[in-house]
Amino acid sequence: MRINSKLVKSAIAAVVMSYSSIASAELNIFACEPEYAALAKELAPNARIYSATTAMQDPHQVQARPSLIAKMRQADIAVCAGADLEVGWLPMLQMKSSNAKVRSTDQGLFFAAEQVETIDQLKSVDRSMGDVHAQGNPHLHFSPERMLKVAQALTAKLTAVDPTSKAEYESALADFSQKWTAAIPVWEKKAAPLNGKKVIAYHSSFKYLFNWVGIEQVADLEPKPGLPPSSSHLASLLTRTEAGDVMAIIVASYQDERGANWLGERANLPVQVLPMSVGGNEQSQDLFSLYDSVLDLLLSVKAS
């Protein structure tokens, strides 16, 4: 049996082209936080996505481990919160990985905070103010409107880095946008009973969430951002609770609960741990279930 060499070559070329197209679709995405790994999964389902942190870790404080350096070295895109949230460790990863693709926002580096107007921006900061961010609060993933803008900007970045998959990225964005915009009024209706409630919480981790649903954070468990609660500060918070208008004490999934528990026991207030991001509890498997879980937990505190 004679084999047609032209047919064989054509078949081989087709296979090579097929594998090339698959390879181009499978970008390596390095996400600094799990919420952006989850968003990347929505927008680039064929990509290989790695999250540098979990919801049980403080994203301000991350060790530039060899495993992270290796993942950064392989990355085509790095997706991070920005607003200096990762300033203590991301530059080290960039330097040690020697990956030019993710060194600049002109290429594959993407900061969510640069795509929206952040809250609590400061004209100047100094060490006496504690762990604050001049560029604003970086925990914007609990603002649904801002996250939609971030999704649109990230799709543009994905398309710029991988233009051959433009149609796939635009289709994924359209699907995500439809589901997300449909979910927002459902969440807002669910959260309506929380409007006007008051809480004490750590840091400003949930400031976007509180602003969105109408919760007022009347005090911070930290005397200054980034500092653990002192006994004198906790005593002042105990005095504040005597007004009787505080619904609960809120703690993020990675934060130390000891100060909150001390205050909760003496003030007879519930202490509620909220997932800071995707993976912060069993229910939070993606961005949608993260929002559902956080609202359900807050409502359960209100009802108790």
C-alpha cells in the first residue's frame, strides 16, 4: 500500500496547528489572591491559573517562596489587587523570577485597583498611620459594580496578550457579565435587612461590602491598621458597645479571633467570621457563592 506523502504532511500540519491553538488558549495566569484566580477562571476557562495566596492568609504578608518564584517565572499574566496590597512581596517575586512578561502593566501585569475608583485614598502616608494604602482600599472584590469593571478590563488584557483567543474571551465576558448583573439585584434584595446595622470589625477588610449593603463599621478592633488590639483599646471598644447598637463583631477568615472573642464575651455580642475570599469557607467556591455566603452569614447574625 502506497502512502500519499502530501496527505501525511497535511495531516501532520493540521495536528501541529491544532496543538498550537490549544497552547495559545492555555495561558499561565498568576493570581495574587484567590478572588482574582476565581475571576480569571470565569474569563479564561482554558487557562492554567495559580493563586499565590489563600483566603486563610493575610495578603499583605506573603513569603516569596521558591514555589511562588517558579510559578511567576512561568506566568504570561499576573493579576493582582494592587493599591500596594502586595508591595511587600510582589516586587521580590518579579525580580527573582526574571520574567519580563509580568514586570510592567504595559505587558502582562494587571492591577484591579487601577481599573476603578478606590475608596479611602490618601494624599500622603507615613509609618505612624499604620498599614494604610495611599492608593485607596485594595479589597474591592466585595464591590459588585467595581468587579464588573475589573472583569471588562481584564478581558482586554487577556486579549492583548493572547489575541488569537479574542472571541473566546469576549464570549466568556458576556456570559459572566450576564450572570453577574442578574445576581446583583438578587443580592441587594437579600441584603436589605442589613441596611443601617452597625458592627465592629478588623481593619477595613469589608469596607466595600459594608458600603454596598449599608452597614456602618463604628469601630476597628485594631488601634491602628496592621497592629493587634491592645488591652486598653479593647477596653475602649467595650465602652463603645454599651450604647447597645452594635449588631456583631466581624472578623475575616485569616484574622486573629482572640481580641474579637474577648470583646464578644464581655459585651455579649456575636463574633462572626466571614470568608475574605473564595475558599474562605466550604460554601465559597467561586465569586457568586462567596457573595451568597457572606450575606447569609451576616443575615444569620442579625436574626440571632
